[in-house]
Amino acid sequence: MTDLMTSFRRFDSSRHGTWVVAGVMVVLLFILPVLDDPLLLLQVRYYISMIILALSMAFIWGFGGIMCFGQSMFFGLGGYAYAIAVGNFGESTAPFFLAMIVPALFAAFLGYFMFFGRLNDVYVAVITLAVTLALYYFINSTSGDEYTIGKARLMGFNGISSIRKFNWPGDSTALLSANHLFYFAMGLLIATYVGLKLLLGSTFGRVVVAVKENELRAELLGYDVRLYKLAVFVIGAAIAGLAGCLSINYKNFISPNAFHLSLAAQIIMWVLVGGVGTLLGPIIGCVVLLYVSFILGTGASGGGLNTYLIFGLIVMIFVLVIPQGIVPTLRDWREQGGRYRRMTAGAVLSMAEQLPASSRAPVRAFGERMLGLAPPSGHSGNKG
Amino acid sequence: MAENDVILETRGLTMRFGGVVAVNNVDFSMKEGELRCLIGPNGAGKSTFFKCLTRQYKPSAGQVFFRGADITSDITFQIARRGIGIKTQVPSVFDGLSVHENIWLSARRHHKTRAANKITDQIIERVGLGHATKQLVGRLAHGERQWVELGIVLTGEPKLILLDEPTAGMTGDEVGRTTELIREINRQAALIVVEHDMQFIKAIAQKVTVFHHGQILVEDTMINILSNQQVRDVYLGKHAV
């Protein structure tokens, strides 16, 4: 019975999963530069910035229960904060941090009214959507010369181009090489992923999940749920801002499209397809959907297919067929598989008891192997 | 102040929903360490009264005092921190989390992680859920979920505990255990219990308050209440009062 328990626990361990995912990222960190394919590295850096954006949404929606329909606003704010700051300072260290600080402050301001005003989920979704659209139209209309912050012009719908990339801290002339930019981005992805995992395992993270599970009970226990929701929202905004800043370092360019509805909707799709309530799911959802849109966009599919149409279909299929998303569904299958395997093994073991003593040992050994147990020494070993 | 040993007092507490007055000008008072039963027909305003005390509803009028302090303007989590715990009518638990996590979240509110772990194990033992520590609360039977909620409330070591129908959905044995547990809890905290099960009330009651139409109808010992004609009329639906 205890053996059954241990094998069950092995199937249930989500903690091992964390290290596997982080391990894969570390392996990629070392292997990809060795391949000596600059185009691949560039491509991967784009994916990394989007994955970090997906993680920010996975955190606030899947664990904090905050349905933010405008997560792209923090992505855009982070990007613009970096672009404007680096244009002024001519150095990237402070802008890098501002790319997280500015969205976080904006989230604190917006979140204060939403969460301390006790707005429910639907209103939070609508307000965040409205705010990101407001920012989109505002930035779009700033092409005039009068819209400058310090030395940097906002440029309106034209977008800001040839933005300086990262340099080594303190030395504005030493720009990071392509490889270093990759190391930096990948390192930040690993830090974000592991950091979120650690946060979720901490007391703070456990309370956050409790608030999502049952806000009333959390409050009746004496937790100030408004503060926890605000904190989650702000952390999510900072991470999205980081993604925005990394994305600029990939394409040297930012336009109001960063605030656009299509990006806001895509972020939600990544989480939905990958699985709400997991971190790995949205990573997978993000990579898969980006790749799909890449294929559709380059016309490798034969062309003529509308990306948004396909995305709409994908989301509909997921909502109808696998509403939980990829990762939770796979997890269920694995548990189910484990259950069937254990049931079959149990049948084999009880069958072994019925057999004549001479042929009992190998059948029993087979059953035990199915259960995933090492054959007990002195048992089948003696006879075989 | 002579009222030093009064743990809870309401003055003119009123809760209106549009034209409906669910709680009507209630002056309620109870002492430290008291075990008070609250009965009354459906719709008498008992649960609404509880919700006003814990600020799940903002009272339309009146004041609430807890240990001499005016808590009328406190919000829910502040009231909880003052030491009022509540078991709601429909169990309010973390359905998606394990039994252990449910209790732990309550323990961690007041203690450091290591102490919280220890207290969690003790409470789970005390409410008899040792066999289900790792199970999701949402998958437990209704009676067991009631136990989880009791455990959550107990863990907070409140000075005053409000129990809204604690034996709903429990078997006879479980009701017996709840009765024992409530007596045990009463040694450390004052309690207000809302219940429809008269056998259960008889078993635990000291003083009973009868609610009717949002007002206090009578307040007396259980024996007197049972023989009170007014109370009988109210329960049997005669047009009294």
C-alpha cells in the first residue's frame, strides 16, 4: 500500500516539472549560441520576449485570478519607457529598470482604483481593455513635434525607430553583442520563470492563490485581499514591461501597435490554449501560436489564409474540446494512464497468486515492474 | 465601564434592501464566554445579522461594538483581525486547495511558517480529518467540508465565533461530534450559533435569542422558549406578533 502511495506521488509531483523546465532553458542557454546561427538566435530572442509576456499573464490570471484584457498596455509602456529613457540618457542601465518601474507604477495607480474600489472581474476586464485602447489612440496621435519628452520624440503612429540596444552597465560605448543579448534575454527568462515559481511557493504566493480560490474566505481570515490583488497586478505589469523592453532590443523599434488589441487578445489566447493556472502551459501556448502565425504570415502555408481567422478557429476548438488547455489536459492523461497501469499491475499480481508456485515468480516480477517497484530482494530473486 | 465584560453589542442595527427590512433596529448584547443560540423561522434575518456583524453587508443604520470598540466602520478583514471568526451558511472554503492548505492559510495569518505547520497538523487532528489531509476540499462530502470550515475558524483563535447552521448536512454521529466540539470551543471563546435543529440547540443552549421579521422576539432560556406561546405561533405560522 505504501508502495502504491510512493508511485502515486511520483506521478503527482509538479515540483520536478519546475526543474525540468528550468533545466531545458539552461540547456538552451548554452547550446543555442554554439550552433553559430545568428538568425536563429535573433528569432529565439523574439520568442523569449513574448514568453516573458505570456508568463506575466499566466501569473496574474492563472494564479491571481485577475482577468486583465489589456496586458499589452504594460508591454507597450515598458517599451516606450525604455525607448524614451535610452534616447535621453544615451545609456541603457537606468532605462532597463525604468521599463519595469514605469508599468509597475501605472499598474499601481490603475489597480488602486479597480481593487480598492472592489470592481468585479468583468469590470476589471473592460477597464483594462479600454485603457490599453486609450493609450493606443493617444500614442498614435503624438506624431507632432510638440510631443517630445526630453530629447526623445514620441513620433506617433510612425513609431520610434533605431532605438539603442543594451550596453554594459556604466559603459555606454560598449554595446552587447548578439550572443550577449541572447544570454541576457535567456537569463532573464530563466530568472522570471524560477522567480515566479519561488514566489508562488512562498507564503505570499499561497495567499494569492487562496484569494483567487475564495476571496470572501481569505478576507474572513483577515487577509487584505485588495492589497494582494494590487501586488499581483503590479508584479505582472513589471514583468510585462520587461518583455516590452526585450522586444525592443530585438527589433530596435516600437510603435503604438504594442498597445493594440490584437496583441492584448493574443496574450489571452496563449494562456487559454496552454492552460490557465500553470506557467508551463502559457509558455507552450505562446510558442505554438507564434509559430503558427509565423507560418501563416510567411505564406509557407500557400498563402491566402487570414491569421486572425485561424486563431479564432483555434480558440474555438480549444474552448469546446480542451477547455482546460494543453498542459492540464496532458497532466490529467498522465494521471489517468498511471491509474490504468496500476490497475493492470494489480490484476497481474493477483493473477500471479493463482498460478502454480513454479511459474508464479516471473509473472509476479512482471507485475511489480509494471508498478514501477524494484523487485524485493530475496523474493523473486531466490527463485529466478 | 460596567460593560467591560460585554463582548458584542449592537445598537439599532438595521439592514434594508430596498423596501425590505431584513434586520430591523436590533439591540443585541452578549457577554464574554457566552454561548448564545439564535433561532427563528426562515427569513427572520439571522444570516443577514451575521453578515452585518462581519461587514459582508454594510448596515443601513446602527452601530456594532466589539469589546467596547466601535467596529461599525471596519471592513471585513479588519473585523476578522479583531478576533471575530465566522462559519458561513454555505461553507466558504478554498475548494480548489487541499485540506492542509485550507487550515494552513488560516494558521499562517497569525503565526510564522514553522509554527503554522505545527498548528495545522494539530487542528486537522482535532476536527478529525487526518485521513483527508491531501485531498481537495471541493471533493469532500458536505459534512466534511463543514468540518474544514470549522477548522479554519478555530485556527484563527477568535474571541467570538459566529456559526451559521454548523450541523447542516451532517449525519447523527457527526452532529454529536460537533456538539462536543462546540462545548470545547466555548471554553476559550464566545459563540453565537444559528441552527434549525432543535435537538442540537437543546443540547448546547444556555440562552436563546429568537429572531422574527428582523427583530428580536424574545430572549430567554431554552426551556422557557420552548413553552413560549409567541414563539410557537411564529414557528407554526399563526398570525401572532
